Amino acid sequence: MIDKNEYRQHILNKSNWWIANHIIHDEQNDILSTKINAKAVANEYPEDARPLMINGNFVFDKNNHLVITNDDIHAIQPVKSITNTDVVVKQGRYWLCDVALGIKSTTLSYIGVGSGITEPTEDDTDVETIIGARHVYTSRMRTYTTITISAFFQLTENNGTWNNAGVFTAATSGDMFCHSKFVTPVEKTAENTQRVDFDITISI
């Protein structure tokens, strides 16, 4: 029988506290279990909107929304295209275990987009038919047990029809954590900017 508190302390010493505090002991089956879910949202802004920057840094409001301005409007509501719940892939689950054990020290830092229309599966390791390069995050934050990773794509970046997206630990290669297919295609052109937000929630 595994001692729940002893194991939790072991994980706490080896990894991030949000992993440790959401691993529970199943007394009946003598296993450890947790649930990890993810969801992506693509937020479109018009061509004349631009992200507000101060001293070279993007400005976010208290809800972690990128502040967008233009000549007439100080806050523009994005047009949203919301995905189905993402697939947390096998590679991502293995990576999480490696982080908990101190084997890996990488973090979720990049978002990639692609034009492929195949439904994501847990065996995926990259987006399908990638468009442009993976984009480093512009914001990362944790609210209780939900992590939000955001990347802002400028007018000239990753233009094309986005049908899927994923979160990664590196600009190339690395580990994919989750993979999503957009409910409707996201048309990224030189006439709009996009912010992609991934919410990753750990629950029991």
C-alpha cells in the first residue's frame, strides 16, 4: 500500500507543487490518479489593431488578455474561434512524469499551428502540416490549477488556414503536450493578428 502523504511529499520535492497537490490515492484500486484537460482558443483582431507595448513588453490586463489598441478604440473584443477539448498526448504525459522525477527541466513554452484536418490522437508528436515556425509564448500564468499559455501572432506571422494547434517544450523537436483541432478553420492573413490561448487544467 502506497502512503499518500509520503508520496505527495516525494513529488513535491521533485516537481512543481501543482502536480503534487493534485495526485491522489485511490484506496480501492491502490493507484495514483489525476485528470489533465486542455482547451485552445484563437482570438482574431483587425489589421489596424495592435498590441500595446511598454518598454518593449506586451501589456496584459488582469484577466491575462492582451491589451489591443488602435486610433479610435482602446479595447477591442476579439472574434473567437473555440476548439473542442484538446487531446493531452502520450508524449505530453510522459514529459510530465519526467518533470515530476527531475529527469527533464523543460517547460511549456511554444505554440505551433498547422493546416491539417485530421482529428488529433494521443500518439501525435507534432501539429499536422505546420505553418511557419512554432511561436514562443507571450504570456504564461497559473490560476489555481489552470495554466494559461498564450502566443500573439503578428500580421506577417504564420499566415494561412489554421486547422490544428499544439503546445510544445521547444522551438523544434522537444515534447508535444497537447494537440487541438479548431471547430472552424482560423484564417490568419496579413489583415489580422491572432492570439492563441491554451488552458491546461489539472483536476481530480
